[in-house]
Amino acid sequence: MDCPRKTPIGNNTLRSILLAADIPAPSASGLQKAANKVNLQLIKENKADMEEHRQQISNVNTLRGLPANGVSISSDGAFNN
């Protein structure tokens, strides 16, 4: 499920790729409607995945004798990646 989230592509680009491959492309509005439906499912899947990650971190912290809800992190705000 990583590919759709990590490979952004617009409707026009997708249509161009399909047409270049001699594949009939759906209308831009049809693609947008489909993308809107898929987006809701991606949001739902992402929330479930993040909850699973939080639970795993909690379990690992408990096994290490650390607070279950604490996560030690650091960040460098100098770069906008």
C-alpha cells in the first residue's frame, strides 16, 4: 500500500501516461471522483497503520522498562525535506 502514498501523480499526468501507452484514458473528472473515494480509504488505512505503530512503540517501551507513552525523539529544523 506504500506506492500510492509515496508516488504522487496528478490526473493529467496519469492520462498522458495512459494515452502514451495507447490505453484509453478515463476523463479527468472521472479520475478525480475515483481519487476522492480512494483518498478516504487511504486516510482510514493510514490512521489504522499509525495506531499499530503507536501500539508497537508502547509494547517495546514497556519491555524496555520505559514509560509506555513516551517516545524520545529529536529534530533538526534547519532543513525542509
